[in-house]
Amino acid sequence: MYSGGFYPYNTLEEFWAWWSRHIYVNRYDLTPGEPYTRLLELVRDKDYFVLTTNVDHQFQLAGFDKTRLFYTQGDYGLWQCSKACHDKTYDNEETVRRMVAEQREMRIPSELIPRCPVCGAPMTMNLRCDLTFVQDEGWYAASRRYEDFIRRQEGRHILFLELGVGGNTPVIIKYPFWQMTAENPQAVYACVNRGEAVCPREIAERSVCLNRDIGEVLREVSQDE
Ligand SMILES: [Zn+2]
């Protein structure tokens, strides 16, 4: 499904037929996954913050506190102007549900093609894939809350828990976590990632790297509590 997002569709009717299905199954037609609900149980009473590159709204669905959440790369539930002519995002649920219901032979009716209310250009997904990604007011507010949180934790006993971050965008979570762990002798770094659980030698003594399935590990940790 992820690869399909980069396909050059011939028409906007096809483009939105495909995208509306993708958005629907990944954003609206689902319940929170077990790892998310278990993770929430583990952190609920703690001073936590979630930094994520996921765009599927699972943290919100599971009930995480919205003020302790920064989703850096966008959200399947939001659209923006494809020309990025203004810094605003738009909720797409109602239109996406209509696109799914009314599409025939992999095409949506032309009148459902979303257009920018300011410049008239086609709308597009609010997902970071190039420099046109719109960071709206909510994005900047979450970014500031994350920075404040990190500042308050300086020099304190903190766990940097990294779950399933791969090599695609390591500069957002992985490298900063390594660096902040290195700079704070009270910090512990933990990484759960089947196939890619590693850390630099400099922080190895204060690191836990589990080359395992995230769901299994969270289940075991919850049972120990
Ligand atoms: Zn526009």
C-alpha cells in the first residue's frame, strides 16, 4: 500500500479512487492495534511524550493524550493544497467516505475531486514526501510541546524508547535519541526492532536493544507490571 502512494496515476479520478481506499482502510475503518493500547497502559501514569513518523492516527485512536503527541510526517486524515499556497490542512473524512462509496471502476466522480479553496489547485495528501509538505498551526504547536518536554527532561532520568524505527527517516527519532542519551548520563536508550536493534558503542552500557517483535515485547512487559 505504501508503494502505491508513489504511482503516477493518469487522472485525478483514478488517483483519488486509489487514495480514498487507502485512507479509508488505514485511517477510518479500523480499531487501535494491541501494541498501542498496551503501550498506553504502560505510560499512562508517567510523564511521557510520543514522537512518531506514523501517519495512521493509531495513537489518537488508542486514547493517547493529544497534548503529548507529535506526529511529524502528516496524517492520512488531512489534505493540503498541492501547491502549498497556504499553511492550512483540511479534514478529509466526509469526502473520503463519499469517494469510497461513489467510485466505479477505479474512478471517483469528477465533482468529488478536492480543490484548494484559496488558489483552486488540486488538493493533495498532507504527508511529508517533498518540500511542499504543509506544517499547519497544530504541527508547530506539537513541535513546541515536544521541545518543551525535552528541555524539561535535561539531566533527568529518562527512557528513550524507540519502537520500530527503520533506516527510512532516522534523523527524526533514532539519531536524536542516540545523541540525547549520549549527552545525559541519567538517560537510558531502549530499541525494539526485529532485524535492526542496534546502538552506537558510546551508549551501549546504558542501552537495551531487543531484536524482537514489538507486540510480543509489550505484552511481556505489561504482564510483569
Ligand atoms: Zn492553493
